[in-house]
Amino acid sequence: MTSASVQLERSGPVAHITLNRPPLNVLDIPTLQELNAALDTLPGPPHICFLVFRGAGERGFSAGVEVRDHTLDRVAEMLGGFHRVFRRLWQSDWITVAAVHGHCLGGGMELATVCDFVLATHTARFAQPEIKLACFPPVAAILLPALVGPRRALELILTGRTLTAEEAHELGLVTRVVAEGELETATQELLRTLAELSPAALPLARRAVLRGSGLDFERALEEMEKLYLDGLMKTEDAVEGIRAFIERRRPSWVGR
């Protein structure tokens, strides 16, 4: 399956999804629709056991969701489409891999973070910069405290600071850092290792770990959506932050 913005390729038990909007593979509403449609076509194990996400081009995995789709007339549709991706991945029995190079920001970092494995090149950079637009990342607000602890999660979300691949690895956000030019090789090595294991046991083991974490992801996501749409998006600062970004100027905060 190939569409304008999302490319899906199947090879045995492996499906590869490439975000195909270079240079930064920004996820606008049509792309999210295509991504959900691609996921809907994929069966579970043993037909498809592994799902690999990549970004097209040289500059990055994904710089996240299109800022213009955060405006009041689009934000509900955008958030619904984006979070449908995460619900699908969380509920699935696929083992997921994010093969990350370059920029991995905002919603792009959230997509990588929800994957079971994250392989990243040395030049990969990770950040949740939403706070600079007077917004916050709902999925990261759920996953980061579980992965790096509340204190580090607060630092990353409240400052929007950028992590190197090595820093992300030290925090536990990246499984392995590889040299430039070796991302594909490392991904194939991981897939070969996993393919030698039981396709019945792997998804059950994955599910056991997710349940063992005690994280009720779907319930938390519902709460985050309400906070985002009914709280954040009704503030003047969120509207101003998005407008200022689109207009390429500094925001003028009013504190409400």
C-alpha cells in the first residue's frame, strides 16, 4: 500500500510504515487519516508480528503534528486522528520498532516513545517542544513519567529541551544508539533476533510487561484529551501560541 504521505510495505511477518512527507514528515490531518487506514489493513500475529516506523528523507523521523491543525476549528479532529494511532498500537499484538534519525520532535517523539523498541542514530534529536506554543503533549504526559520518572518528565515537558540520542538512551527512551548509516542494519538485526522467538509468546510477554507497569493508558488518554480540549484549548495563551508560530513571531502571553 502506498499513498501520498504514508508508505506501507509488507515482507513476511514484518510491516514497514514510512512517514513520507520530507523534509520533516509533519503529520497533518490527511496524513493521520492515511496512517490509520494503513494500520487498519494489517492483521495481527502470526501474519504480521512486527511493525517498523521510519521517516523519509535525510532530516528526520518526524517533527510532529502540523501546528496549523491545532487551531480551534481543527484541533478536535486532529487529536482524535492522532490518538487513534496510539490506541491502535497499544491494543495491538505487534512488536513495534521506531527507526529514528534526525529530528524526532513533538508528536514524532510521542510516536517513537510508544514503540517497544527505539533505535536511533547518533545525530537523532528528541524533544517535546509543545510548551513553547503554550500547549502540552498528551501522550508524552502519560508515557514519560512511567519511562523516566515524574521529575525528568516534568523537566522535558515543561522546558521543551532537546535531548541527544545518547541522553535519550541514558534516560531509557532509546533502546540502542547506532552509527550513521547503520540504522537499517541494526533494525534488521533486531528483527532477525525477534523472528527466532515464538510468535505466540512474544505478544503475550509484551502484554504482561504493559500490564505489569500498572499504566491504564486508554483511560489516561481519555482524561488527557478532556484536559487538552476543554482546558488548554480554551485558554487565550494556547490560541496565541499557535497563532504566533503560524505568523512567525514571538508570542505575547496574557496568562489566561
